[in-house]
Amino acid sequence: MRAAPTLAEGFPDLSGVTVARQAHWGRWLAAAAILVVLAAIGRAFVNGQIEWSYVSRFLTAKVILEGIINTMVMAVLAMALGIVLGVIVAIMRLSSNPVLASVAAGYTWLFRGTPLILQLLLWFNLALVFPTIGIPGLWSARAVDVMTPFLSALLGLGINQGAYTSEVMRAGMLSVDAGQYEAAQAIGMGRLRALRRIILPQAMRVVIPPLGNEFIGMVKATSLASVIQYPELLHSAENIYYANSRVIELLIVAGFWYLLVVSILTPLQMLLERRFARGAAQVAR
Amino acid sequence: MTRPLVAVRSVSKNFGEFCALDRVSLDVRAGEVLCLIGASGSGKTTLLRCINQLTSADSGGIWLDGELLGVREEGGRLHRLTERQIARQRLKTGMVFQRFNLFPHKTALENITEGPVQVQGRSKQDARAEAMELLGRVGLAAKADAYPSQLSGGQQQRVAIARALAMKPMLMLFDEPTSALDPELVGEVLAVMKELARSGMTMMVVTHELGFAREVADTVVYMDHGAIVESGPAAEVLGKPREVRTQSFLSAVI
């Protein structure tokens, strides 16, 4: 048996002594202060000139519910268009072909550089520029008939989203180690197959949190389509308060639904993240 | 003399001012194991990457199995092949990387079947059966469903070797396959490579493992500043080097 090393005197053994709980006075104080402020705000709203009965009555009104559905349909479709465009533009941007790369950079520059509401108005008023649109000899129609509020909103929101998404996608692709692309090449894959099978699935892991962010932004950005008469949630709420003048009540109704939708989206994002985390080492938190 | 499997003739490659390869010529016969040794930056890796066309040579030619790689001669000029043609030529070589480069989102088995199924269009069933056989050969049959992050470096590199073999290459290229490994894991990878060499695979190995070179290599090539300084049978180059530069490199390494 090995002899224990001789230790210096004066340092008692503390291994059995329990550690006392800390008092955390600051936390109690802060919580109390915040409760007082919240109570004051709550009281102000209860006593303010808000007819809460209107809020509860219109919360589940048919027009409002239809508005939510239209909002969600538009958000999902425009986001899908944005992701498709974003992936294509990101691949173009990273291409060695200088023409494709500059077209991609130009697209991002143009659609990120102008306000979304302006783009929506431009699409909606396209008929002022091109009275008829179509493919010469094949098909043509009056622009006023084609550029409905729905299509204008979809194009405006989707194409604008594509510009932002392309940068998110590009960051995701750049985050994948260059060795992955070489390994894919070494087993005989071409560029596009390597992107689809090897690079993009790995990029997705990095890209989902910012894309979730973008989608939440999109749900709320659909409210801008109210200016071009697309019957989404805010537009429905506005139509009601134009008639009954209960402005704040209906804005609260709309706000409630936006908040609810976004609250549901957050856990969905976590599910997606888990799906694409396959093979990733568990990172210590 | 029979035609060599690999013929490298006057290959040069510059990265800007830096001369990575300076008129390199060599032959590799079928079934031969050739080890490339030399200090880092001497061009060994660049030579391998040129053979696998991950890098394209500035001048000179490389023939594999009698086929000129990466370019085609027509009307007294060289024309680059298309990406598709290069991908087809690459199928004849398997590459093992220093940093393994396994696909992290796929299991060991999926890493191996990816090429046969996606590129060669073979049935999933066949590819899986053969991948299991290869995993057995590298001693990892039990790890088929493990993701790379769940494997040690040595295990990852053995899966990477199996992945390259799954394409049934006629030439295996190893780029410092044990340099990124903890010392205790080097042996298991070298053992797999020795078994591969004994089975008659043609191999080009960039390595710092002189013991492995002495034991397994038929030919050892010493490179310095992008040029071949000395090459010959392993026993001669490693045992009785003729060139002063080879001697000083070997004495510094051992």
C-alpha cells in the first residue's frame, strides 16, 4: 500500500459541512417592484375606455377567424416562395459563374433595399405600368385581373422574403466544412447532388433558428398586405372598426391572435430543429 | 514493362507565388503501395489531390489506367473535361482524408452506401449488404448505426476507408490518414491499411508513419519543395538514402 502524503496543518476537512442557501434579497425586491408596476398598468386598462365586452364578442367573429386563416395561408405560401427563391439565389451567389453570382447579389440588393410596403404597392399597381401581361403569342390577360390582392401580396412578400432568406441560406452553406464538399466529390458526386445530399441537410441545422425568426416576421408582415386589400387579420379588424368605431378593442383582438399564432410556432420550430440535429453531438448547455 | 496504373508526367502546380509541385513524374504499378514522405508543404498532398482532381494541375499530365485525367487532347491543345466527366473519372480512385470528412448527418452505414446508391445507382439492398461486409472488414460491424460524432477518430477513419472502398476504386489515395488521430488510435487505422495492401490494392499514401512505410510500402518517394528528391524501394530510401536532403529529413524525423 502506498503511504498517504504528509499534509500541512491548519486546513480543516470541509467535505461534510452543508452549504447554506443564499438569501437572494435582490430577486424578491425586483419581483415586488415589477408586480406593483404590472398591477398599476392592469388597473389603468381596466378603468380605461375599453369596452372589454367588444373584445370578447369579436374575438371569435367569423370575419376575424377568416382573417387569421388568410393570414396563415399567406404567411405559409409566401415563406415557401421565399425559401425556394432563397435557396436558388444562395446557390447562384456561391456559384463560380460570375454572371449568376452578380444577378443573385443584384436581386438581394434590390429587394432588401426598398421598403416592403412599397414593393407590395408596386405589385398591386402593376397594371399602371403594363396594362396587359402575358407570354407573346401564347397567353395574355389584363393586369388588373391577374394582380389580385392575393397574388400581389404573395409575390411582394415572397420575393422580398427570398432576398433575406438567400442570405440566411448562404450563411448556412458557408458554415459547412469545405471537406464535406470534397468528400462528396471524392465519391463521384457532382456539384448539385453534393449540395442536395450533403451540404444543404447540414446547412439546415444552422439555418432553422434564423428561418424560424424570419417566419415569425412573415406572419406579422402579412399585416402590411392590408394596404392592398388582402383580407388578412388586420384588414378584417380594420373593416370592423371602420363600421363600429371600436378601434382599440379590435386592435386588441388582432394582437391577441398574432400573439397566439406566434406562441404556437415556437415549439414547432423546436421539433424541426430536433429533426435536423441528427448526428450532431449534444452540445453542453 | 507493363503499363503502370498511374503515370504522372511533369506535373506542376503553383498557388500564386508558391510552387507546390515542380515537374513531378512518377509511375505506380498495379498492386503497388507507394508512400510519399517529406516535410509539410513539400507537395505530397497536392500531388494526391491532383490525382483525384480536387485540384487541377497547371501543366503536365496524369494518366490513370491509360486514361488522361481532367483534360482531353484535341488539335494540339488540351481542353478541360466537364464536371460530369471528371466525376466519372473520380470513380476509379478512392480518397481518404486527414480529417476523415465523414458526413455527420448520416450513420456509418449510410456514409458507406451514399456513393453506391446515389452515384452508381445500385439498389439499396445490395449496397447495404456490401457496406456491412466492408464494415466487418474494418472491424466496425457493430457500429453500423452509429453517427460519426459517436465514434472515435480511429473508428471514423476506418469508416472513411470503407466508404472509399464501397465505390470499388482501382486506386486508393490516403492523405495523412493518421495525422489527426490520438497516438493510441493510429495502430487500428494502420492495421486496416496493411490488410488492404496485402489484399493487392494499389495505394498511394502520404504519411509521416515511417514504420508503416518501411513495413508496407513497395516504393518510398521523398519530396521537398514540390519536387521528388529521391525514390526507390522502401528499404533503400529509408535505410540507405543517397541524397543529403533525404538523410537530413530522416534523421530529423527519427
